[in-house]
Amino acid sequence: MIMLILEGIPLFLIELGMGQRMRLGALGVWNTIHPWLGGIGISSCIVTLFVAIYYNVIITWCFYYFFNSFRYPLPWAVCPQLNGTDVEECERSSETAYFWYRTTLDAAPSIDETGGFKWWIVLCLMLSWTVVFFIVMKGIQSSGKVVYFTSLFPYIVLTIFFIRGITLKGAGAGLMHMYTPKVEKLLEPTVWLDAATQVFYSFGLAFGSLIAFGSYNTPKNNCVRDVLLVSVCNAVTAIYASVVIFAILGYKATLGVDRCIQVNKHILVKHNLLPSMDVDQSEYEHAMAGLNETMTKDWEFEKCSLEDQLSSAAEGTGLAFIVFTEAIVELPGSPFWAVLFFTMLLSLGLGSQIGILEGMLCTIFDIDIFKRIRKPYVTGVVCAFCFSVGLIFTTGAGEYWLKMFDSFAGTIGLVVVALMEMIAVIYIYGHEKYGIFTEDIYQMTGIRPGLYWQMTWRYIGPAIMGCILLSSILSMLLRNPTYGAWNGDLGIVENKSYPNWVMGIALAMIIAGVLPMPVVFLLRRFQILKVDLDIHQGSIRRNETTASTKEMIDEDDTKTDDANKRGKTSPGKTTRTSTGTASYGNGSSNNATSTSAGSTAANSATLVTTSITSTGGPRKSIMKHGPALGGPVNVRSDSDDEDEPPTMGKMLAKKSAASPQKLQFQNQHHLTPNVLSPGSRKKPFRMEVVDF
């Protein structure tokens, strides 16, 4: 809850607001704020790729359990038998643990031993990527309809489990354990890192998906209201789901204590300390109190503690596939509950995967070289690549690799990207006293962010993320990271240290997710690669839309044009004037003044353009233009080539077709054709970067 209030909600508004204001994907937004920050979008895309690769493996396991849920009795309800006796590995562990580690994963002893590919997991992985491909192949037009089901269906299942869970024996003990705080856990850096990562995953922060979805909103959409509404729903849903989970965990723990007592009673009866197994609880406790330490150890009595049973509950994948399945077995009509539970997990997993892939694909389509390729083709290539890399998770060491990806690729990289996003928006884009971003929010929604937003954006949020990042890195350096490996001989999970070569891969993934930010900064600061101009050119443009959003955006743009025209003739309209200094490569400078008249709706729909201009010599300075950056907006009409992207070749061709006198005049005064021309047609808007 602390991370949600101080970090999640403020960063949520930053991403959604920037996407809605600039109508761009992740790559275009950070390039527009400043070309040197373009690496943030690339880093976000790479980290999202890592997460998408391993996140779909969880959906794969859900498919496998879902198919097995139609069997009666459930395959994880009983131990398999060999020559009339239960398999020893299953006897030493449990039915659900054996089905998970041996039947489903066929787990290897360590991460060094792959154990080969498991064909049943390979087929389920192929199925999961096929389903994801058909959902996202047409963008928002197809995935938006699926989200209605994936978002609402889990609430129905949670309600059913809630009604059933609170009526189970031991549910109260589980809820008491849930609301009993463990303050000492707050001193562990990994706890805060896990909390931050959970907030990122629940909101979709730092993946680029919120920026992409925000770019499809109309400029007048109240994004502050959306952020607060989604945040409240998120918190309530988390608490609601926790109540259901801990109620069922309390039921499972109570059953575990009852089994433990039965085992101890059997030992007591065997040694003539109890007359029979049918004694009451007080007589059993009296017999146990009379045992000394030697008898307890030699006769192998078990410790029957409800608190220990609750504290030893698994986490992560073990919570869903071991603990919860064990509780489902005890419910009457267990196959029905199993089908319901794994259908809910599939809905949640697919919903999250849709958001992750949409953010990554939107960033890819921000690059000009991919814009001409149809989205189904690019989506198919991305899904095929992720499936190929994900085959490593179908081996016997697949779960160990997934934990490594989750611990390194999906945590530290997200925190770094989120920290850089907050710094970029607050201290670079909005460097004034109250921030240009604050003014953007006010123009779009009519709500000016107050003290809470300013404090969390400027001080509290960056400080928390910086401390989490530093403490987590130090903790990983001082403590050798470990993973849980399955020991089939003992039927338990043992902690083992990662080999050096695996840690090398983990370090490479962290560097791959963070390195684009300094690399892009250096390339653009010193203009090392000229080819970077084409990528930058293609990214500074408005998001391509699908059939489901194009009509809405075009209609809004038409209204904006009409508002601009009315603003020039109607009295009582406000006029906003901004002045900036244009610096040129030859060292001279001209003062440029832009005046925009119109209503707040017209201001909120104005697009931001970053212009990099160098004439008469090597680049000496970079000037940023746009209403959010204090300079004029370069807007051109694309009525003649509406479906064609603005490319460097077309701009050079248009420039060469003009007269020499006109070109000389434009170069001297830093003008582009039809700049803010009253009669020009501005539908659809296009973003330009001119760099000659």
C-alpha cells in the first residue's frame, strides 16, 4: 500500500498523461521531451521483451493444469502407484508437489542440468503464444474486446471463491494471519523491491503499455479521474483477492494441523501412551506435555503448529500450483473448482500479457522502418521469436530459469526505467517552478495537480526508487543469490547458489535493459551515427491508430480545428503567447514568437514537436519547440499523402523542388512551409523532426 500511494499512482499519471498529451508511443514521447532521452523508450521495450518471454510460460502451465482439471479424480489428488505401492518421491513430499515438480515440470536437480525438452510443455507454450498472437494481431481493435472478458471474469470467480472460502474451517485463522503485521520484514531490501515490482505489474508501469493506451485517448479525457479510479479499484481488488487467498490458506493450514495430530496420535497409541485414536483434544495435549525432548526426537513426533503451517505457505508459482491446488482437492466437486480457478488464472495472465505486448509493439511501430509493415506480420515475428527463446523454460530446469528472469530481468530494469521516466518528465520536460507537465494536466482535465502530486513526483518517488535500487544491488552483491531446486530423493526444495555463468547471463540482461539510455545519449550528444536521424524521425510522430480508434481521433481533431477558427473571431477567448530563442549552427540566433488562440480544448489537442536544426556548419546547439517546451509548433498538412509517413527522403525531395530564393529565406528565418497557416488543413497531425 505504501508503494502504491507514494510511487505507483504518481508514476501512473505521468505515463498516462504523457501518452494522452503527445499522442505518441513510449519511444516517441521520450524523444519529444528531449532527443537525448530516446534510450528510455528502447530500454522499456527491451525489459518488456524479457518479461513477455517468461510471463507467457506461466500461462503455459495454467493451460496444462486447465486441461488436467477435467479429469476425475484430479491427477494431483492421489499419488501414482508402482507395483501396488505409492511412488516414494510422492510419499516423501505430497500429491500436489509431486504432480507439479515431477509430472508437470519433470524438474532437473539443478539449473546446470537441463533434462531435455518436455514435449507437453512445448505444445502448451505454442498454444499460449498462438492465442496471444490472435488477440493482439490487430491492436486495440481486437485486444480491446478480449479485455472486457479478461477483466470482468476474474471478479466473478473471486466472488464465488470468497463465498465458499469464508465458510471453510480455519478461514478465520488465515485472515488473522493476513492482518498480523511483521515489522521486521520492512528491513529487508528485497521486500521493498518485490513490493515495487508488484505495483509495476499490477498497473503496467514502465512497460510502455500505459503510454501507448493513453495515446489513444482524446485530448480532453480526464486522465486524473481515470488514474484515481483505476488505483482505487486496484487496491480494493488486491485486498479482496487477499481475503480469498488467505481464507483458503487458513483452511489448508487447519487440515495440515489435523493430519499432524493424527500422525502424533498414532505414535502415542503405538507406544501405549493413549488408549485409542478417538480421544479428545485435551487428553492428547496432556499426553504430549508428558514427553521429554529425547522421546520427541527419537519417536519422530511432528510439530503441529497452525502458525508454522501458515508461515510455510509457498509463494510465487508454488502458491498457485501447489498450495491452492491442495486446497481445491479438499473441496466437494473439486474438478469444478479447479476448472474455475485455472480459467481465472488464464484470464488474468492473458490480460496482463496483452498489455505487455501492446506496449512493446507500439514502441516497435514508432520506428519508421517498421511502420510500412502490416502489424499482423510484425506481431507474428515477435511472437515466434519469444516462443523460440521461451523453449528454455520447457526443459527440466525451466522453472529455475524463470525465477532467474523474474529476479533480475523483470525487477531491476523496471525500477531503473521508472526512475528515469519520473526524472525526465519532472526535471527536464517540466523544469519550471510548477512544471510544464502540471500545466498540461490542467489544460487537458481542468484539474491542477496539488501538493501530493508535486511532492511525490519531485522528491518522494525518486528518493524511494533510488533507495530501493541501491539497497537491492548491494544486497545482491553481498549475498549470493540462490534459487530453489527440487530434490527428488528427499522430496523437498533445496536452496542452491546460481553458477557463475548463469549470473553472467543475468548481468547481461540487466545491462541490456539499462544500456540503451546512456548509449542513445552519447550517440545523439556527439552525433556519432548519422543513421540515427531516420529512427528519430520516424519516432516523432503521432501513433498509428486502428479502425476502432481512427474515427474517434479524427473527429476530435476536426473539433479542434473548428475551435481554433472560432477562437480567432469570437470575443472572450484567451490568447497564449510564448517566446523562444532559436539557435543556429552558425552561431546566430533569432527570436521566435508564437501566438495560439482558442479554447482550452484547442490547447490540449496541440501536438508537441521537437526540432533539431543545424545550418551553415556543424551542430552547436539543440532547440526544443512546442507548446509544452516554450516554442512554436510546426504542423503540416498531410492531405496529399495521408497514409505515407514523413521520411527524410521526402523532406529532402520537397526541399530540392523549391526555388533557391525561397530556400535561402526559410533557412535564414527557420521556417517550414505552411507554418501555422490559418487555411491549412491539419488532419491528420504529423510529428516532424528536421535535421539537415
